[in-house]
Amino acid sequence: MEGNNSMFVPTTRRRFFGAAGGALAAGTALQAGATAGHETEPVDYYEKLGVRKIVNAAGTYTFLTAAVMPPQVRAAVNQAAKHPVRLEELQTKAGEYLAKRLRCEAALVTAGAASALTLGMAACITRGNEDSIKAIPNSMQGLKNEVIVQKTHRYEYDHALRNCGIEFVTVETMDDYQRAFNERTVMCHYFNAAQESPISREDWIRVAHSHNVPCFNDAAADVPPISNLWNYTAMGFDLVTFSGGKGIRGPQNAGLLLGRKDLIEAAARNNNPNSNTVGRGMKVAKEQIVGMVAAVDWFLSQTDAGMEAEFRRTAERIAAHVRGVPTLTTTIAVPPVANHVPHLLLKYDPARVKIEPKEVARQLREGDPPIELNPFTGRNGDKDLPSDENTIVVGVWMLQPGEELIVARRLKEVLSHAASA
Ligand SMILES: *Cc1c(COP(=O)(O)O)cnc(C)c1O
């Protein structure tokens, strides 16, 4: 329990039990808290469940629970948990507030970007036709159900749109695109961080609008820069989504659907608390709706330069620590669109440092505390990062203060050991 873990477990728990004298005092505090409405010392359920806390040197990956909320956001979540409210009123007021702050007509807090895709899609199909809300996704007679998308924009979130009963019409050239429209066309979808986009955002919007068809931009992982939160709606996209739990650092089960008022209203009609809807299972609880709003407030209080400088400093601190490893070189690289923040890349000669990056990742994952490196470690980063089979990638932006040293020490230990083997 002590040892390495004590480096990143807050000391308050120990201090509390130490000062108050253990379990008996905890029980007393609990009772006092329940009657007087005071906060009680929280139980660490990760510990109780035997779930290992990780050091996230990867990034905002869903399978690693994405971001950790900043203290202000956690406090807002905690505060919201204390009172019941009317869910629809909270959804509406949160949306109005976000629309103002994010300079768009309307907004809805969804259960993540994937939910926003489903609700926005449902909105495009069902707007002006209340009966169709119940009909989708498997009674599509008389409903528009074709979504036009560039071939290079087909991705692992297709299913979020297909949940509404649509079919994709895939295009490659501007000519294909022009010809793809017909009376069943319901939406034109854009994947903001696609590696190739033969048709630009501006052209995509212009052509769709000339056919009176709405455009949706999935920009889930595409902040920073902060201004992306309004750039794409300003550009003319009718709907835009951002994940709440990635760069914005809100709750992982929250996201933003931003855009045209009539479409956001239609999305809300396909959402809970309405029961017979595609969005009924996509509830965002009051705590997370408030958390999403607080996270946007927090994110808008940051600056791109400030965040970039912080991540660079973190990367440089790790780089400085491992620099003595033979043949090792360090670079800092920023992916172009998604996860557009400094990442640290370590390259070395595998003939001299006899360990593969993937094996380094495995050893860090199995160490104490477990450290997760960026999944581009030991892989070709394609157009996102200049990584390859001989590169270790450290995603620094989700590290908590002080954790960069834990990562640096472990990397140095594993690499030095391999260099002396
Ligand atoms: C992460 C991601 C999503 C899903 O976001 P959630 O908030 O986890 O639902 C959708 N689209 C893209 C491009 C993403 O990167």
C-alpha cells in the first residue's frame, strides 16, 4: 500500500484516519455528515473493488476513462448531486447557457459524442414529424434515410448514426457528391479529423446547403484549439459534436451537440426523459450535465498557449530525465487535428538498447503504479505522429501533477536496464 503508491495517493485520507483514530471515527463522521449535511470522507471504491489506478501517459482514450476532471468541475458535480431538479429544465437551461458561451444557436448536453451523433441523426430524420420518433430505426417507410459521406470519412463511429436506421451513400469526388443527392438524402456527414478529405469542409457545406440538407461535423477529439468550439458552427455546419470527457475534461459520459435551434430541439425530443425514443438509454444525470457545463467554463478559462506551454514543459521534464540512455533521441510532436497537443517521442537504436517499444509499454503497464503509454508506441503514427516500430510515445496531457516523474523514472529504469543487457 505504501511504497510507490504513496507518491500519488492524496495524503488527506491517511491524515484523516490518523488524526481521528480509524474506523470508529469514520463511522461517527458518517453519522454526523448524514444529519448535519456535511461532507463525509469518501470511501476509495477503487481500492475497495480492487481496481488499480493507472498513470495515464496515453491521452484521452475511452478505454482508459479519458480525462480526469479538474477540481472545479469535480466540485460542481458534487454540488449538483445534493439536490433533485427537473431534468428537462436542467437540460434546457444548460443548453441555453452553453449556446451563449459557445456562440451557437443552440446546444444539448449528450451522453458523449457518440450519443450526440445518434441524437443529431435522429433530429435530421424526425424533425417536423413526431410519429417518426417512435418509428426509427426499423420502420423507415416514408422517411429520409440516406447519409452522404466521403469514403475516407467512414470510421468506427458509423454505428452511432446507423442506430437511427440510416444507410450510407459513399462518395469520393465532387462529381460523386453532386450526383448523390436525391429525395431520400437526410444528412451529409463529415469526420473532422479524417486523414484524407478530398472534399473540403467549406465545399461539403456549400453543396449540401444548395440541396437544403443539413451537415454534421464530428469533431469529438478536436480541442484544443479552444476556438474549434465555435469555428465549425460559424463555418456553417448545422450540427457539431465534441466529446465532453476528452480535451474539455468534463465527465466521460457527457458530450456537446451544438448547432441549429430547430435541429437541437428535434434532438431533445428524441432524448430522455421521453421514453419511447432512440435516446432514452443515453441519459446524462444531473451531476454530469452540470459537470459538462462546469468543464466548458473551466476550458474557456484556459488559453491555447498556456495549455501548450504546460504540456511542453511536462514533455521536456520527462525528456531531460531519460536523456542519458545510449542512442536515445527525444522530440516533441503535435498531431494536426485530433489530440492537437504536444506528445513526447523517444527513439533509440534497438541494437544498442535491446528492448522493443511494445515490450517497454508492457513492462510499464505491469509495473507499480501501472503506467499506460500512448497506443502509437511501436507503431506507425501515419499522418498523426512521426512514430514507428522504434518509437515510444508518451501522451503527456492527461498526467496529473508529479506523475511525469513517475513515468520518467520508470522509462529510464527499463531503458537503462535494456542498454546494459
Ligand atoms: C471519441 C470520439 C467519439 C466518441 O466520443 P464519446 O464522447 O466517447 O462518445 C466520436 N467520434 C470521434 C471522432 C471520437 O474521437
